[in-house]
Amino acid sequence: MGEYDKDKKQFTKRSKGTVKPFPDLNREALAYVLDSIEKKYQGQVPDEQDPEFQKYLQGENFAKLYAGFKQWEA
């Protein structure tokens, strides 16, 4: 994951030659995303009902789930 684009609400792709640091880790967002993925594999429905979240969860798109954490937690 590259830098966070606030307008698109997603992380950019990193190029192979980049030397920029990775984004700072948001432990709460990481725990939320990993918990949701774990529940999915256990056959449980995550508490989150947002259709966009469910779409990303089905596609297991970590970057989009992680980036969208703030809009879904409200």
C-alpha cells in the first residue's frame, strides 16, 4: 500500500522502485478488518451491514477494507 488518497478514500499502489515508508499502522483498523475476515471464514456474519464493506469483504480486498475503516466505524 502506498499513500492514502483522501479524495478517493483508498491507498495508492506502490511502485517497485519506491523508497517511501509504508503508512503508519492503525491498530484499531487492523483488528477490525482481521476480525471481520476471521468471522467470514468461521461462517459468522460480521456486525457490519454496509454494502460496500460487504463487497470488499467478499473480495477479501484488505487495502480497501483497511482504508474504509473510518467511514464504516461511525
